Amino acid sequence: MKAAEEENLDTGGFIGPVAEQYLRQFASRQEVDKTFGLYDKDGKFYIGNTPVKIVGDNIIVQGKEYKGSTGF
């Protein structure tokens, strides 16, 4: 992602190094699994139809925060 694109993403402000690695690798792909996988739609992240936020390396899904780690 380019710097301007990163600013527009609904991430909560800061993307940590672990999250950035996975976002660059998976979320921008066209063929990503849109039922169970994380994907970017119009600058916002979703898993299925559920919007998610990324804060640092953590992911927030339906109000619950999950600690990000390699392989999560």
C-alpha cells in the first residue's frame, strides 16, 4: 500500500509491523476469501460482512480486541 492509501484505511490510526506485514500480503488481493478472510473494501477492513479495525498489531472484531502476533 502507498502512504496515501494507508491514511485512508479504517485502522484506528496506527498499523504495527506485524499487522502491516499481513495487510500488505493478504488484504489487498483480489482473490482473498471474502467469507472467512480479512479483506479491504473501499478503504475499510472486513471479515465476511463484519467490519474490523486494526490498532497497532491488534484486530478488533465486534468490539472484542485480539492481540496480533505472527501467524494470527
